[in-house]
Amino acid sequence: MRCENFSRSPKIGAARSRRSSTMRRRRPRTPTAGAAKRIARDLQSFLTRDAAAGKRHSRRRLKSIDQIFTPVCRFAVERLRERGRRAQTVVAKTVWRDLEQNLSERLTFAIGPTSVVYQRAMQALAGDSPRRSWIDINPLDIFAAFPGSLETTARLISVWTEAQAELLARLVRDRDKISSTFFGKRRASRATYVRAGLSDPHDGGRTVTLLQFADRNRIIYKPRTCDGELLWFEALRWLNRNRLRLSFQLPKILQRENYGWMEFLPRSACKDLREVRLFYFRWGAQAALAQVLGASDLHRENWIATGPQPILIDAELVTGSDKDRQSMPALLETGLVPLTRRDRAGCYEGIAPLDAMLSEAEAARCWPRYKGTVRAPRKHVNELVRGFEATIEIFSNRELARQFFDEIILAKAPFERRVLLRASAEYGRLLRESLEPPRMVAQCQRLRWLTRECCASASTRSIGLAEARSLSRCDIPKFTARGRTIPVARKRFPRTIEDLKRSSKILRQRVILRT
């Protein structure tokens, strides 16, 4: 993507050139189709030997469908351990079990519907026989009946192994730096717990992952650049320095070439009602900041309530470009408040963190808690609006607005940003439909179906093909724009501030009435 240069300053231009040369990043490596075919062949051989050696659990009641994939997961973890020999010194044995559990969950999602159909067919054939409740299913039987399931399994194992091997290699390489940055030690203890799958899988099965060490310290691994988070927290730091009446908690981040590590922040309750009010004041201030930066998709899963602090833990879409703007109020584009049918921009109900209709279970992560009860935003709308207007007051000062543009927007704008070509929910629907048993009856049938569906609705055929390939690996497709991206041009920045002044009324209406 071509980006306009909004500054003629030689100093800023020189800084940009230095950063451009040092921040040239490699693209994530994705396994080839040939690698998946080799895995399919090796997996069949492994399962055949496993069955011949009597290692499968015959005459065992299947308590859950994921038990079918136990030997498949064992095969994948053995391959991963071979690749990650250097990681043996930094991870405990429990980590391999955690990773195996993660793969089991992903296989259950991908092959579970086909396995259920096969299991029911076998039970129907058994009739009233006593064996009806003791159907012993070998994955090879499913693969023979549904060849597409073997193809999908092999692709999933291929990308999963690559992603986890990459994580372990990075943990080995960054161990000392992680320890000194986050824990104040020379050497971190062994990792004893890993929880992968904290985000949608992108770029070949890569997901946000939680790691816990033997001394109970925890960190978050992000398999992408943390440019969005660095911009967001630098903007909050700027607000801390410039007249806002209270400060924001800023988690530590260790940025690497094309991935990063982030401080783990646990959920915690407010000590009193004053902290609840401060929570919503801060959230209102951050809502105004999100509008200024052109943020989007700040849904409830991207926020966590840590005492009186609302923390944005995923800021990948914190900056956009003017071309992405739709014909509706800028505040609605942030994803913080619900959209209605009258907005004609799709449904965003039950997703926005400031949606008054969220259930307590849906809001437990992002709303503050006091005395065991979550405190809904509609009861604290005045604090939200006051925080929003406090930020407006800062940006209404022309000198401060100019400083923010120069020090944050120009100096900290990322060199790569994610572009949303479809909503994640739409990709999720396509993925689930592609995994239905009729798409698994033959090899390549699922990929052909994905190609047809994606190309029919994509803006170009090349984009549709890229979406289909990604979904075939059970990934959620992700597109990025290269080049430095400025959220708003300097000449349009004053108009952005004027739009901000009109948004406090919209914020109040959406939180209280959803109108």
C-alpha cells in the first residue's frame, strides 16, 4: 500500500529511513502442500503400526469424541519434540501435554463433525448388539471413509507443528531477555504450563499463547508484530503527561523482529465504588483516543478489567487509513459501542464491550467487578462521558493536538497494519461449513468448495484464492498492508477533533438506549 508522506521535516524523514532499514521483517513461514502430503503418509504408517502393536484402546467406551484423536495427537507431539530438542532444557514435561491438549481441541473442531457422523453410522450398523455402546473407532477408519478428513488433518498438523516449533525456538532464544525485561532476573525458570489458542489462528496456525514458569510468573506470546500495542500504550503515556487527571496502567512489551512478548495482566476486582467510577472514566478517555487513532474491531474479547484499569490487550487494529472509513460516525467504527440495523453496516450486537445487552457471562472479562458483581456501563455512563470529554478538552488545545500528531501519529505509526477484508465471523462461518461431512468425502473437495465460495464474494480472484488456501489449513485469513500507515492526514486532523466533540452524545445514547 502506498502511503502519503505528511511531514517534510528532515529529522523525521531521517528517523523514518533508519527505522525502515532496521524493521524490515520476514513474512511468517507457512508449510507447503508437499509437507502436508508427507505428514498424511507418515500419519497413516504411524496409526497402522500403533494398531498392530496393540496400543489402541479396544473395547473402551468413548466418553468424548476427542478420544478418537489421541494417537493422532501423539504422532504430532512426537514430531514436534524431534524438532524442538533444544527446548527440552527450558520446558517441563507438562508443556508437551498442554500442547497435545491444544491440538486435540483443534482436531475435534476440524474433524469432530465427520467423526460424529461416522460413529453414528457404526452404531446404527451395530443395531441392538451389546457392542453398540462400545464402538472402537480408529482414525484410519474415518480417513478411509472420508479421505478429505485425512487431508485436513495433515494440513492442520503441518501448520500446528511449524507454529509450536517456532514458539519453542523463540522461547529458547529470548529466555534471558524475557527474564530481565519482565521478571528482573538473569535467567527465567522452566516453563511449566502453556495455553495456546488465545486468539484466532493466523499465518499458519499461529495463535496468542500464555506461558507460565515454575516460579508462577506468566507472560503472553504474540506471533506478530506489536506495533499496534506500542502505538496505543505510547498514546496513553502521552495522555498521562498532558493534563489528564489520572494515569493508565501500561504493560511491558518486548518487541522482536516479527513477534513480541507482553506482560500478563490478570483480571481483578475493584476495591470500592470509587475504583469502578475511575474504571469507566479511563474507558471513556480511551474511547476518545480510539476514535482519534482510527481504531476498529475493539470488541469485548480485546479488553480485560484489571481493578480500576481497562486494558486493551489486542491492539492489532488500533490504526487504519482514511480509505477504510465508512459513512457513519467515527465512534461507531471503533467497535466499542453496538451497531444497529439503522447503521446499515452489519450486526455488531453482543460483541461491543459497551453494549448494555451483554450478559454477565459475556461481560465478565471486560467489565469491572465489585463485591462479586459485574458493574454494567449503563450505570456509569456519566463517568464514561466525563472521561471522553476530558480527552476532548486536551485535544481542543491546538498546541497539544499538534504535539500529539507529531510525537505519536507521525513518529509511532506502524510500518505494517492488518486489513479486514471480511469480518472474522464471516470467515468463521465459511470455515465451519467447509468442515461438514459432505465436504470430506473426497480429497480436494473441501478446497474446491472453499475456492468457489471465497472467489464468488471476494473483491478479486487472487484474494479469494488466498482466503481459500488459508481456510483449508483451518486458519482465519489475515491480510496486511505494507508501508508506513498514517491514521489521519495532518490537514484532516482538525476535522477529526471536531468529529470527536460531537461523539460524546452518541456515546451516551448508545450505552443507555442503543439508539
